Amino acid sequence: MGQDHIRYDILAQDALRGVIRKVLTEVAATSRLPGEHHFFITFLTNAPGVRISQHLKSKYAEQMTIVIQHQFWDLKVTESLFEIGLSFSDTPEKLVIPFNAIRGFYDPSVNFELEFDVPLAEEGEGDATAEITAYPVTERVEELSDAKATDEEKKPGSVVSLDSFRKKQ
């Protein structure tokens, strides 16, 4: 097998992040979520381009999960990031989150989840492996339904590794 000069792993990650971008763009256009849809988005708080308040950064030093459901404002989506206003303990906050900082996207109304293997800062810059998951989830609804922000790790699930399609060197 030849060397992957096209980098299908990166193209697949970008395509799946494009799903998130498209969904958020449609929500931004109407300023509301359709039907019963709502989103849990987990992202790295120390990733390049992430802008959150110092209060949130100190509380969620590595990652946090936000819920986009009833109370959000000023949702703006660009090619590389989104901005959103959310309330944390009755304190309004503006967050700027690059799509590359997202580790997970979950819509419990239809049991749809995407997970991205985005290395934490201390894991280093080594060989970035792309692991992407898209599958229905049934047990997470109760676990996450009341959460507004959490730094808990997601329960392990089936992850499809794209490494098996690369030539080993």
C-alpha cells in the first residue's frame, strides 16, 4: 500500500466538523433550534483560538461541555469557529470556539454523536492520529440532560480508527 499523500484522515475529520458547522449555521439563521434538537458540545479550553472568560478557564482547565438548548444568544458561525452567548450561574458569557477544538458533539433528541480525537496540550505534538466516531447513543440522555457545563470525560464507546487504512512505516 502506498503512502497517503491525500490525508484522508484529515479530510474525514474536516467533513464531519462540516456537519457541526452546517447545523450551527442553520440554527444561527433562525436563532432557534428545530423541534426537540439540542446540542452538547465538548471542547478543549486551552486549544488555540478558544476564547472564554478567566473564570470559566480556571474552572475548566482542560475541557468543558456546553449545552445549546433554550438560552443562547448571538450565535455566529464562520468557516473555522463559532461564537455564542451562554449563561453560567446567571452570569452571561461569550465563548469563541474553533471547530478544531471540538472533541465531541451530541444531539440526544436523535441519539447522534460525533467524537474527535483532539490531543490535550500535555499529550504533545507527536503523530496526530484521527479517530472519528459517529453512532447512536442511548445511555447519555439522562447523564447529560441537566448539565450546563461539565469537564467529565465521556463514557468510552466504539471508535473507528483510521490508522488501519494508512501505510505503516
